[in-house]
Amino acid sequence: MGRVFVLFALSLCVLLLVATGPALAHVDSKDAFPVANGLEVAADHTSNEVHPSVEVTTEERAVSSMHLEPEVVQLLPMSSEQAKLFDLIRSSTNLDSAYAKLKPNIPKITAIRGHNALRKARSFFVSDHLSAYHRFAQEIHGKHADAEAIKDLELHYGSKVLALSLCQARMWRKGPAHKAAVALEDAQFEKWLAGGRNPGDIIKVKLGVEDPDKLEGLEKLVKDGLDRYVEKKEKTQNDAKLLQ
């Protein structure tokens, strides 16, 4: 009787192994991470975390940085090559650290005139916020020359960087960043309006795109600023006419 029971148990084990063998062999490699510290961890396909074995480039890390504003993230792929000059992408949340890295290069930047100097200044500006750019401008022109500094380095851009500066400046209520933005806005709009430019065209020039669908939320921020500026200027001009 005992011998029959043992044979029955062995047969049952064989049947179980035959039944479960193919299922165990069919485990997809993508459903598990490599063994780490002796433990195999199931992959969470809903997670946004990057596995340690995956190499992430500077550009990818910068674009995926959640602490940056959406507008900044949009511009990082465009500026990543220039930003490497000063290794500022990783310092975008620490203005003091970023400025410290840039400061030794300021003599080189000011010694080069023309587009090269503007590109290098832009790489710093895109990598950080307007307040950091303001420090850079002050270093070149002096602490009480906001308008001159802005005109010298910013009026030539006519690009996404200018639009970004205006959008970011609206988040500030006081301080040097706000003052610099006001000087930039007035100087740039005066230049464009004096040339008879249409405010709608200014948006396209500033953002560097022709397709309105690509502007997303940035278009509204810039357009609202343009509308307010034009309305303010027209009111000022009308008031001046009434006084004549």
C-alpha cells in the first residue's frame, strides 16, 4: 500500500512539472529587471524612473528635468550644445552656482564681438532665469545700466529667447529681474513699433515659428503682453494728442 502511495505521489509531481514547465520558460525578459543584490525585481512599466543600467545623456536629463518650467524645457534641446560651454544645465535651480561657473568666462565673452558673443550669452540665458541673465548684464555694463545691457545683448536676438524672457519676467513682481524685463520690453517694442511692424508678426519673430499650433501656451503669454503694451502705448499717444 505504501509503495502505491509513493508511486502516486511521484506521478503527481511529474505531471505538475510538465504542466508548469512551459509557463515558467515563457517569462518575457522585459517583465523583470536584472538580478540586483540577489533579488529579481519585477518591472513596473508605469514608472517613469530610469533603470540604473540605462545611460542618460546630458540633453535627455535636461529635457526631462521636472523642476524646469515647460517653456524652458521646450528650449533646452535647441540650446543644449551651447549650454555645454558653461556646464549650466544641471545648475538651473541654483543661480549662484551657475553664475559662479559663468563668471570666469565673462572676459572671453566680452572680448568676442558679434554673433559668437551673443550665442554664448544666450546659452547662459536659456539655461537659467532672467535674474541670472541680469547679473551677467550687470557684470559687463555696471549695476546701474540695465537698459544699456539689455539693448546690447538682447535686441539682436528676435527669437524664442526673447519671448521666454518676457514670459518668465511676468512671474516676477519686483527685484532686478522685473526691472530688466521692463527695460527689455520697452526697448524692443519701441524698436519694432517704430518700424511699423504688426504685433501679430512680432510674436512669430520672437518665437521663431510660423505655425500657431506650435506656440501652445507660450503664444498666449506673449500675445497678452503685446496687447497690453500696444494698448498702453495707444492710450499714452491719445492722451498726448488731447493735451495738444
